[in-house]
Amino acid sequence: MTSTAFITHRDCWLHNMGEHHPECPDRLSAINDRLIAAGLDLYLSFHDAPNAEVAQIARAHPRAYVEELLASVPEHGIRHLDPDTAMCPGTMTAALRSAGAGILATDLVVRREVENAFCAVRPPGHHAERAKAMGFCFFNNVAIAALHALEAHGLERVAVIDFDVHHGNGTEDIFREDPRVMMASIFQHPFYPYSGADNPAPHMVNVPLPAGTRGDAFRQVVSDMWLPALRQHKPQMLFISAGFDAHYEDDMGSMGLVESDYVWATEQLKGIAAEFCDRRIVSILEGGYALSALGRSAVAHVKCLADL
């Protein structure tokens, strides 16, 4: 058995918000190219993401919101939902695959077909609130996957860990009233979406960090704040919102992480998963816009997941 599944779909390339938009199809090509160059493709089990069903998405979002998005796809051109977030004819095709990837990953991991999974998908999801698309996101992929574990597989407690440079406001919005789901995150602050620092729920461990924060401070947050909270929550499965835009080469933010920081954090989370979760981890791509840094960081993360 390969220990790690790699889940993606060609449909995830169909979402295109226009020339020069940073959340571009080339992001997935950068990861795939780096994966093959590193020789990792020989050691992973590859899966095509299925389409998520409306009922599965509706665990995280009101059905009316889902149906409105599906019905608002333009026949041609680009339709802006906000200055950052736009739809093209292929957007919902891609979004259904992205949400479906997390669902398949959860199924494979819970059924013990693999120990863990990485979903190389776009559009990302962690800014999508319960009933609002924003920040390049339409459906909250990690929330849909976590709720699938709880509702379809009967798990009682899970955790979502988010190391994207931006606060996962959508994930917090969806789980604010759901103590089954602990959320641990770091994010640059003050910075888009200008949330996360005020009055988090008791099961939310949000750690705002100033611009310029480097790996040593990030690792201290993980050691001093995330890991004790995770041990207290005793999750039965971990979900990672894997954004790589806190990398020092990524000018989307102003943080200073490098590949070794992502590997170290992944190792710490694997330790928690071994202690409490029967090693179960599902990681889903969020941000990361400097293509070389994104490819290197994502592949270093997958390599660590796969014990390679």
C-alpha cells in the first residue's frame, strides 16, 4: 500500500479568472512538474477527483447558496463576484472537483486505503464563508471534507490546521458554533481578510503574526499553542488547509517561511495524527502564488506526508 494519495483533476485547470490573476491554472502545473522532477510520482497513488454532490456541499453551505452559484456561471467571459473573485464558464466544473477531492480523500483515509492524502486542487476554499464566496474561493473544500468525516463516517472530533498567510475566515465562520471541529491557524495580521484576531471561539486557536515573521517564530507557535490545544481536543482526524503563500518568495504576503518550515510543521502534525488519529490526515491546497516556491513547498509537504 502506498501511504499517500495524490488527488487532482484536469477540470481544476478550467477555472480561469483572467490574465495576470495570481490564482491561475499554472499553480497546479508547477506542483505537478516539481512532483515528477522529484521522482515522487512513483511512490504515490493517484486519483481523479470526483464531482462533489450538492448534498455533500450543503453540509457546509446553504443549499440555496450552492444552487445559486451553480446557476450563475457565465456562458462566456468572466463574471466578477467581488474585485478578487470571478467566475468563467469552467469555474463550477473546477469547484465541484475541488470539493469532491476532499470527500474522496476522506473516504480513502477513513477506509485505510491510504494513511493520508494531498489534494492538488483549485479553486481554493478557506475564505468561502457559509453563504459568501470571496478571496478566490467558492466552496470551502476543507470544511466540506471535515463535515464528511463527521456526518458520513461518524467521527466525533476532527481538527483543521491552516498555515496559509491569510486567515481562514470561511472555515472559522462555518465551524464557529461547532465544537467538534477545532481550528488552529497562523496568519499575517493586519492583512486580508482582516479577521481572526478578535473573540475567537474556545475551540479556535488563531494566532495572528506580524509581517516579516520567520520560521523560528512560526515553529514556536506550533510547539507552544497548536500542539497543546490539539492534544487537549484529541481529534480523530486532521485536515490541513495547506496554503504556501507565507513563503518568503511569495509577494502575496510578507512572511518569511521556507520549505523546511513546512516540512517541520508537517512532521509535528504527523506526530499528533499518530498519537490520536490513527495517522489519518487529509491536506488540501489553499494559497501559494510564487510558482517555483509553491511547487517546491507543496512537494516537500507531500514528500513528508509519504515518509519519503
